[in-house]
Amino acid sequence: MIFGALWMIASFSILGFGVYFMIEDVLKMEPFQVVNQVLIYYMVFDLVFRYFLQKMPVMNIKPLMYLPIKRKEIVNFAIGKTMISFFNVLHAFFFIPFSIVLIMKGFPVLQVLAWNLAILGWIYCNNFLNIFVNNKDVVFFAVIGFIVVMIGLQYYGIFDITQFTYPIFNSFYAVPYLAFIPVVLAGVFYKIAFTYFKKNLYLDAGLSVKHDIAETQDYTWLNRFGSMSTFLKNDIKLLRRNKRSKTTLLMSVLFIFYGLLFFTGSVEAYDGPFWRIFAGIFISGGFLFTFGQFVPSWDSAYYPLMMSQNIRYKEYIASKWYLMVIATIISTIISVFYLYWGWQAYAAVVVGAIYNIGVNSHLVLWGGAYIKTPIDLTTSKKAFGDKQAFNAKTLLLTIPKLLLPMVIYAVGHFTLGEVFGFALVAIAGLTGFLFKNKVFDIIEKVYKSEKYKTLAAYKQNN
Amino acid sequence: MITVSNLSKSYNAGPVLNIENLDIPKGQSFGLVGNNGAGKTTFFSLLLDLIQPTTGFIKSKDIQVNESEDWKPFTSAYIDETFLIGYLTPEEYFYFIGELRGQNKADVDALLKQFEDFFHGEILNQKKYLRDLSKGNQKKVGIIAALIGNPEVIILDEPFANLDPTTQIRLKQIIKNLAGQQGVTVLVSSHDLMHVTEVSDRIVVLEKGEVIKDLATSAATLKELEAHFAGE
């Protein structure tokens, strides 16, 4: 988590200092105007990120309620705590360097300060908005829908929202005293959040835990998978009924669209032919990577049960493997729209899928066997920020999964042409299949030899 | 049935369990008592091979538990919530355990039928996931799940805690019945001296990881235990 935070701070600072010159030199546009135009998206994305990542203080309030502290103070404390959150501080690392550059470039100090004050106000509006929006999926999907529609309309030149929001953001600079409007608005939102919070500060109201209505499901159609179906049924329930796993599913859908960056030619750096394979691997393998790297951590909450039952490791692993294979195939089918950018684009997805199923599925499960981070299924908040999700070891493991097929493709591409390149990657994937049982044996051994360490590590959070 | 030899477990902070010899014959109802930190859960975890012994070993039916997994088919346990799968309904959980233990749906249903009064209408068909059940109801599910698949050894850590009085009385019946009539070796730990003396043929008192009393239960046992824990 610390690593991730430092990384964010670093990139925001660099962006803050550099964005002015990047826009001026590369886009040949007026930097301050461009920033004001995209600010609306900046703010909306900020809200989305908060929704996913910012932890609400509600959870830690309960113990305070039994202590002799006034309710008003509890609420102020809880909301106040969100105000000093990383999600607010982070923006300073972008806007302060950016403003320094502006002032150096001769923008009037007072006006730049007013503009900053306005931004600060907007960010706190987002902060308080997130408090009463939190855990309301309807609002969240409305926002996501809004973004997609707006970007789409802008892309096709039908309607450009930034034309309307640009003057608003610019006015805080042009007419400095207007900057108090967002600040006052933030104050109003604070008041609303405060009232909302205080009214719900009861164990059976805002602090109650929502209970899902559960249906017992048999999934008898899975029985055809024999004794493996025991685990398969469980894994499907795991995916469908927990917040954390639903976030993973959502992420894997996003991965399908990741390839647009490559095949539409919108990112110049990705124009080399071997990048196709890179894209193909990610498009088809989103679920495979995001789910697979945490096997067996998905079962961390009840790992002692699993370890004291007579489970057949092979079937346990095979069940997760089948899930990954099925998801990869589904992603590949959905990605058929890449044909629009030529048969090469879709061929890259298909051979990427073959390589994913044949080679990467094994590597991912093997790597996951060493990752001992307990997963809290009931919250989605840690899905990205988890220190293990992006640690050095995981990154190191990702390199052979991605680089190797790219190299294989490049070898084929630059000798006999692209068809040969695709064929080589596909052959590499099919060869991987032959090692399936061997790899499962190794993973089983790892599970057994790491058993006590894994149990102890999972216990830390339980 | 269960033989303990020179078993010890130490962490960096020092030893937490040290049992030189302990034999638990088949069909015995075995009670384990001791204050917090006495080593009860450590002992059960060693028995289930969830932690490694520092020295010595435990044999269950002549199978050394940390070397072979062949004890698993005839052993079952409920230690704490980590033995429950939160996102399943109680029914799904029972069937899952059943499948792991080679029981089909009808077998499990037949077993559940016997414990309808134990569930007291609060477990089955409640449209709730296990994670949303109260602590007491979760415990009921865990205990009954431990009976699935005709185990020969059943380990229950603090089964009486969190249960309401009616359920406690019913649970005592179940435990007595398992050991007395079905020949199951039942290991129970408890802080409730009265309950544990009532259900156990034999009571072992642990203190700082050592066995300091090993009593065959009689009319005088409860008094003796109370005197011991009162510090007399």
C-alpha cells in the first residue's frame, strides 16, 4: 500500500510539473485551457476512484458509541477523518507543482491561487458526496454510464461537454472571487453529510450490516464434471456472492477493452507489431490474471476447514483452472469486435488466449501458491490497493507471462511474416498443455509444503 | 484411538504446550479444560495438523497426523468460524461438506432431519448466508456439519459458548449419544465446568501447556475442578 501511494505521489508530481510543457510542445495547445477542459473528467474519475478505494470511517465508529462522547463529535470526527485522507492530499501533488509552473510562466499569482482554492473546494465536494453515495450501486453505475456516454459523444464530435464546463473552471481564474462558490458548496455538502450521518448513527440504521437474501442453489448441471464439480460449484458461488470477487469480474471486463489502446493506434508507443500479442494476452486473460494470482487466497477465510478436510488437491486446482479457461474463452468470444481493426487484431486475441490457457494459466496458479495474502471477500476496497497485488514478486512473475510470447511472436514476425509469428505463439500455447499434469503436481507439492506458513499467514487477518 | 507422545509446541516467546503421554481410547468422551492460554486450541490444532509440533507427534488410529493425510476421512472438527464458508447458505454448506466426505444429498438430508429440534427452526430455509447468521447459529451449523460422514473422531472447541440454554442441553444429549452409543471418540474443550463434566467420561486439565490433572469423571469431579480453578 505504501509503495502504491508513493508511486501515485511521484507520478502526480511529475505530471504536475510536466503537463504544461507536454501540452505546449506535443499538442501545440494552450496548456491552462486544456487542463480546464479536462478538469470535469478529472473530477468525475476522482469520484469513481473514491467510490472504489476510499474506506468509509463508518466501520470504526461502533466502539465510540459506547463511550461518553457526544454524537455530534463522533460524526465530526468521522467526517473529519475522511478530510485528511490520502485521496484528498494526493491532488495537492499535482496542482501545486502545476501552479508553480503557471506562476513561473507569468500567470498572476492571486488568480492562480483563487483557481487552486476552487479546485480544493471541488475535491472536498467529491469527498463529502462520496460519503452519502457510498455503497449505492445505482448512483455508481449512473456515473459510469455518464462518463461512457460523454466520452463517446465527444469522440464522435456530437456533443462536447468540456465546452460547457471549461468556462466554469476558467471563471475561477478569470474572476477570482467566484472561487468561493465551490468552497461554500463544499461547506453545504459537509452539512448534508453531517446530517445524513447523524441521522443514521444507530446500530439498526446506518451502522447495520445489510443482509443479502440468500437462495440455496444446487447447480446440478455442473455434476457432469464429476467429483470436481464440488469445488466448481463453490467457486462459482464465491465469484457471484462476494464484493471482492465481483470487483475482479468487473476488472476483467475492462481488460477486454484494453486492446482499444493498441489497435486504434491511439497510443504511439504501442505501434510495434509485437505489441499485438501483448494486447491479445491482456484482452483474453483479464480474469485469468486477476483471479488466478490469488489462488488459493480466495479460500483464505476458511482455509483451516479445507486443510482438515479430505480434499483432493488436484480437483481443487483443476476447478480453478477450468474457471480461468472458461473465462478466457468467453473473453475471446466477446472480443470478436476487434475484427473491425483487421484480422491481425483478432488473431492476436485468439493466439493470446491459446497461450493464456496453455502456459499462463499454469504460471499464474503456480505463482499464486506462494502468495499468502488473506483476502477479505466482503469488501472491494482493497482490490487495487492491496500491497500484494502489485508487489515486486507478482511483477516479476508477470514478465515471463507477457514478454516470452512477445519475443516468440517477434521471432516469427521478422523471419517469415506475421502468420508464422501467430503460429509460433499458438504452438507454444499448445505445448504448454502437455505439462498440465506435471504443473498441477508441482502446485500440489507447494500447497503441501507451504501449508503451515499459509495457514499462519491467513490467520493474521481472521 | 489417539496417542500423544512427547508432544511439544513452542513459539519464539516460549513453550505453549508440552504433553509427554496421553492416550485416548476409542469411544471415549474426552473433556479438556483450562484457562485462556492453557493450550487447548493449540492441542486441537496439532491434532488436525494445522500447526507443526516442535517435538513429538500425535497418532490417530496409528496414523501419524503430520506425516500422512489418511486420518482426514474419519476425523472432523469445528474449531471456529474459519471452518465455515461465509457466502454459502447452511444447506449449501452441509452439502459441500457432505460431498467432501463422500455423502450424497439424501444422506445429508437424512442426517439433518435428526437435528431439526437442535436447529430450532433458525437454520434451514432462512434465506441467509452463513456470514449473516448470529454467532450461536453459526456454531450450530458448524457442530452439525462436523457430524456429517460418520466420523470416528470429532473435535469441538468450546461448543457450548454462544449457545442458548435449550441448545446447550440438546448438544449435551448429542455428545453423550455419539460417544455412548455410536462409539465415536469425542474431544470437547470448554470453560463451562458443569457442562463438560456432564458430557465427558474423562477430563484433562491443562495449565500453561502441561497436563496437571487427568480425571475419570465421577460424582466428585465437578467439586474437585471447581476447587482447583478457585485456586484452593
